[in-house]
Amino acid sequence: MSDRSPIIAPSILAADFANIQQEVEMLNRSEADWIHVDVMDGEFVPNISFGIPVCKAIHRHAQKPLDVHLMIIKPERYVEEFAKAGAEIITVHYEACPHLHRNLQQIKALGCKAGVSLNPHTNVELLEDTLQDIDLVLIMSVNPGFGGQQFIERTYTKVKKLRAMINAAGSNTIIEVDGGVNIDNARPLLDAGADALVAGSFVFRSENPEATIAALKAV
């Protein structure tokens, strides 16, 4: 059982975009550690979110690191621009990167932490040969593309398996979980071996987002 305090990364995708500056300022005041930025291209996932100009606008007001999750095909085309737009962590999808090691090298050469995300159907063992090069693994606990989906229970098993792989490799890789995270599954995810929790709808649709972030931080 873990007693570590989790890294909390609220997903700005669930924020009120008519008041994005106020939403970012709320996250600055809150106990959030990172700001999670979901970028969708309408091709890798069946939805379009926002791109580099919005990332720049968020970064202009943010006092927390931007944790940028690229749900896009051929991410190597845009990684440099997202680094310039303020991303500190850039996560690409395993399923979108036939030359994953090259993608990781590109991200690190730009001075960013390199993350790899896995869709629900993708086995964590596929990362065994690149684990030493990965700063963060983002386990999708819903199918990527839309907020507000129900958490996939199999995620706990994936997190446990990945934690065992990381420990065996002697790696410092962070495990992040994204999708359907709430106050009920936060503690079981940490106990399974997760380090960071992404929460979108659960935070921004709550009555008091700052209090909700504090509650997640305290689980």
C-alpha cells in the first residue's frame, strides 16, 4: 500500500474555454501539480480539441508545468512547436509511433520530459525495450477522444504490471493514469503503483474545483 502524495494533473480540456485565463489562474491557486493539455487531431482519435496557439495561451498564464498529451498521428511534425509553446512534458502515443525510440530522442533533445501513452488495448510489455528512455508512461483508463467516460477496471492490473517492470528495470519512470479518475478510484490506483492522476470532468464539473483537487491530493 502506498502513502505517497499523488501528482495531480487536471485536464484543461474539461475547463470553461470562454474563461480560460480564470480557469488557469484557479489551477495556479490550487494544489494541482501539473496542467494536463489534451491535443486531438480528429484522425488518431475521433475528436478535435486545440493546438499550438491555445497551448501558448495557457502557458502565458500558467504557473504549473504543462503536461501535453499528443493524441495525434505523426507527432514528430509538431513536437518542436509544442516545446516552444511551453510544454515541459510531451507524451506521444505508442500506437502512433512506429519509430518510438526516435520520437523519444526528439522530445528529449528539445529539453522536455518524454512520455508514452498506451490505449486500453495496448499491452505494457511492449514498452520493455524502451523503458529506460521513457520519463512517463500514461495509461489510458478510457478510450481516448472524449471526456466523461467510465473508468476501465482492467487499468489496475496494467498499472501493477507496469510498476513491476519499472522496479525490475531500476527506472524512475512515472506512471500517470488518465480517464474516469475520481475520488473513489484514486487511492486504489496509487496502491497499484500510479504516481500521477489526470482528472478532467471530475474536477471542472464539481461545485468547488479547488476543493476537489485538494481532496484528490489528500487521498
